[in-house]
Amino acid sequence: MLGLYATVTRQILTGEPEGGRFPEERITTEEAFRADTLNSAYGSFEEEIKGPITVGKRVDMVVLSENFLKVEPS
């Protein structure tokens, strides 16, 4: 989750630097989520055994109290 925060805001947990470091490199929460899930499986050549939740694939699952795609990253 900290990696998603940093990718989306381009800031450290204290909110620095204001506006984010290299703000032009920010991506959306959805893009960051995809990069951490589907794209990381592809990047490690494991897309046949990991990735989207489908029958026969390995999965790590986290249950959150809120829909993190709809809340502010901070």
C-alpha cells in the first residue's frame, strides 16, 4: 500500500515534497494497482500462474475497509 501511495502521489508519507517529486510521473490509483498486480506477473514471466483472479491461478488477497480506488491517496 505504501508503494501505491508513493507511485500515485510521488510523495513520502509526510506529504513531502509538496506537489510530489517529479509530479509529471504520477499515475492514477487504478494504473498503480494494475502495475502491482497484472503487470508485475507479466514482468516476472508468471502471467500463466499469477495475475487476475481466475480458476487455477495463485492469488494473494487483501480485504480493505474502504474501496481504495475511490478514496484520496493520502
